[in-house]
Amino acid sequence: MDQSSSLKFLGSWADSHTHRVRLALKLKGLVFEYQEEDSVNPSPALLLHNPIYKKVPALLHDGRPVVESLVILQYIDETWTDDPIMHADPFERAIVRFWCHFADDKLGPAVGLVFSSAGEGQKAAVDQVHENLKLLERELRDGAFKGRRFFGGDNIGLLDIVLGCGSYWLAVFEEVMEVKLVDPDTFPLFHAWLRDFEEQKEVKETIPPIDKLLEHARGIRQMMLSLSTDTTTATTIGAPATGSTTSNNDAAVEEIGLLQESLVL
Amino acid sequence: MAAEAGEVRLIGAWPSPFVLRPRVALNLKGVEYEFLQEKFGEKSELLLRSNPVYKKIPVLLHHDKSVCESMIIVEYVDGAWANSGHAILPADPYERALHRFWAFYIDDKWFPSMFGIAKAETEEAKAESAEQAWAGLKLLEEAFEKLSKGKAFFGGDIIGYVDIALGAYLGWAKVIEQMTGLKLLDEEKTPLLAIWAERFCAHEAVKEVTPETEKLMEFAKMHFGK
């Protein structure tokens, strides 16, 4: 693949949106420079290129920034048109975009809530995740993705990237929180898709080792639990700084909020 | 090429800014469609069947397939009727990325701050939301300058993706202005956007589907008790 332009990419190693971009770049065979960002302390470069959201990932193509992972993925696909990750058909594209929206709007936050809550709140969050997975399972079984190996068809597409980069948190949270999220009997097609996805060469090269992710998640969970002793009635532990906390805890809570956000599917 | 009557249907409701978006897109493409008005407070069988995940309007039905989410519908219309009217998204991938980013920002950050003004229970909360909304509009003013390149719309000479995303909220912005006495699109704060807003609302693709401010006010009073 001829690449005469320069690509630089700002990300964080445990951030699923970063993985989305990295995977897309790999699938396109693109060469890029990577800069690791601390989610709690954004670099001047990140603040310059993503002044509104101040978050990873940010892609710089010949110095011009593109931010927001879905925007970046579509930009990559439309700029380097070999090995497309989106179908040409407008209806197919609309379906994929819809489920990407669902992933970020419903499924991701529900999974994040499993991690950041306890007791009754967590039980409700787990139920939400199951409800959302049921919708995907149904689509795989009888709906738009019936009979496909991947959501994109025979090859990994945009929706595979979006759902796949983050679904590893399901396994991590299952272990850290000791809850069952993806039962292969209840979600056989989703489960099979995920295993197939994770076996792909480029995916293996993108997703960090599971033990590192486990360690990372356990660390954040510990921080959240140690903060929650003051707010015992809260079912959401370590809520981001918008919640009410004592002034001593504000900085710590904000840090946890930022870390939690980076875990959202 | 105009579609046959019945081939294209849009499930929606006249006060909804989200419904306005696909209506403008369809108008820009010269597509004839049947508008299926939902009754407020009740969801039709067709809606529940066509959007089982969110059960929300708008939903576009084309060849009996359903497309949901307002800006996804806009992009679908742009692709399905690529040979009609103007392109709604620009051709250049970087400009497309900018349009998509700003449309995301508008729904993700700007709309909640505008809506926050209406929901605010104290003068303080109202002022805070207003500050956020104005700050957002300042960013959008800069975006307008960059994307319009001196022309009339975010899309240049023609109504584009961001025009539709932001323009859809203008009706409700006017209602909030009237209810609170605050000027959202202020010629002094954001002169380019103030002019753009007038231009957008006067456009033939927008005019006929934009509800009158008085009707929206009545609707707001009736249903939201404000």
C-alpha cells in the first residue's frame, strides 16, 4: 500500500476507542506514529488537537486532526479506499451506523455501569447488558446480520471494530465483578462472533493482553471502592466529579471518572 | 427522480426537531414521501415495529425497510438519492469528517445546554446553561467560518449536513428565547450564525416543514406545563 502521507495517532493503551482506530489503521495496512496519552493528564498536543473533548483518540493526517472514533474510522475508510470497512450500499451503511450508535449509546454505558456500581444498582446494570445483548443476538439470528460470519459480512467491518474493541471488557468485568455477562447458551451467535473476531491476526495485535486489562480494571475498582466508604447509600461508586462529594475527594473522583470513561465499551 | 407515492414514508411528529432533519433532506432531494404523524403520548404499531430498539421518531420507511436516528436518515437519503439535488455531505473526506464531528457535538453537547435553559429551575441554573449554550455557539460560529468559506451555509452554497443538524433546533431556540427573554442567536455574540439562522429558516426546503413559533409555544405550554 502506497502511503505518501504522514499519520500520527494519540491514544491510551487501555482505551477501547483507541483500539478501534489502531485496528482500522492495521486493517488498512497503514504506517503511523503513535503517542501514548495519560487519560488523566492530556498532553499539550492532545489539548491542541481536541480542544473540545480533550480525549483520545485523535488522528493527525498530515498535521490535520480528526477526533471522535466513529468520525475517525469513517475518515480512514473514505481516505484509503482499499479493503473497505463499510459497504457501498446506503441501507447497509445506515444499519451499521445505527448499531454503532447503539453500541456507544446503550451497550457501552450499560457495561460501564456494571463496573461502577454495586448491589441492586449493579444487578440492574447486568440486566440492562443482557437486554442489549439480546437485541444484538436477535439481529444476528433473524435480522440484518443473519447468516454472517462478521457483522460486516465475510470480513471485519465498521460494526465489528466498534463492538469488538470493547467487548473484551465483558470478560474482564465478568472476572473482576464476578458476574455473568455473556453466557454462551443465551447468546450463542454473539459469543461465537466474539471468539472469531478475537482470533483475527490484526485484532490479536491490537488488543492488549487480558491479564494487563484485568490488572488495570482491578486497580480502578479498588480506587472506587476505597472512595465509596463515605457514600454508602450510593449505588454508583466513584461517580464522575458532577456528583456530590467532599472537597477532599473531588480530585480522586475526577480521576476515577476519567479512567472509567476510558473503559466504556 | 421523485419516488412513487407510498414508496417513501416518514414516521414523525410536527414539533420534533429530529423529524425536521430528514424532512429537509428529502425536500433537498426532491423526494416525495408520505408523512405519518404520530399522536402525542401514543406510539403507533408501525413505529414500534419499525424501531423496536428505541421506539422513537423519526423513522424512514423506504422499500419497506426502516432507517432510524435522524442524522443517520439524513446520510441515508444523501446516499440513496445521490443523483438527485445536491450532495448533503461534501465529497472531500476531511470536510466530511468535520461535518460529522460538528453534528455529533451539536447533539452531544450543544443541544443539552440549550435544553438546559428550558429545564432550569433557578435563575442561576438558567444563566449557567445559557453561558454554556453561548459558548457552544461561539465554537459553532468559528466552525461556520471555516466550513462555509464565505458562502451562505455550513455546506457552502447549499444546505449541508451541519446546517441540517443545527438548523433543526432553531424553532425551539426561538421558543426558548421568547419564554426566557434571552437571545440565543445574538448578532453581537455570533453575527455569522445570526444571519445564517435567518437564511436557513427562509430556505424553501425548510420553510414548509418548520412549525410556527406560536404553535410550538402552545405545544410546549400544553405538554410541558411551562
